[in-house]
Amino acid sequence: MKDVLSDFAGFQWDEGNSDKNLIKHLVENWECEQIFFNEPLLILDDPGHSTTEKRWAAFGRTEADRLLVVIFTRRDRLLRVISARDMNRKERNFHEKNG
């Protein structure tokens, strides 16, 4: 699924929700961005939440080794983060085994 990133040029942050992940899950926007540049990065379709637009779930690691799940969509060549949180135990195991 990394082809979803093949031509991406940056990130788009919704001003109305720019601090939503920080308030709700204590995840900074820059942490969300970091996982897309670190390995391993696993990206899966998120069909359950893709009703109005295509969404993906990215499982990755920050520079500080924080394991995050980031739900995102594409707006042209920009990635738009919808939500981000720490991986749960099942997701950490999945990331470790498949990364």
C-alpha cells in the first residue's frame, strides 16, 4: 500500500482540527508526520471509514520510537491526517511481525 505515498508532496492540516490529536490522544502533528519517513511503515486500507473519501491506516514509528496509528486521506498530493493515537498491544504485535 505504500504506492499511496508514491507522489505525495507534504501534509495538509485542517485548522479547525489541528490540535484534536493532541487534546484527545496526546499526539503532536509533527509526530504524525514522522512515521511516514521511518521504517517499518505499514499502510492498510480503511474501508470501514472510507464512506465519503478513501482512507488508510498507517502503522509506524516516530524518531522517539513511539508507535502510532495514523488514519489519513489524500487531497491531491497532500496527506491529510484524520486521527492519530498510540498503537494498542494487538497493533504493536502486528507492526512487529509484519514490518
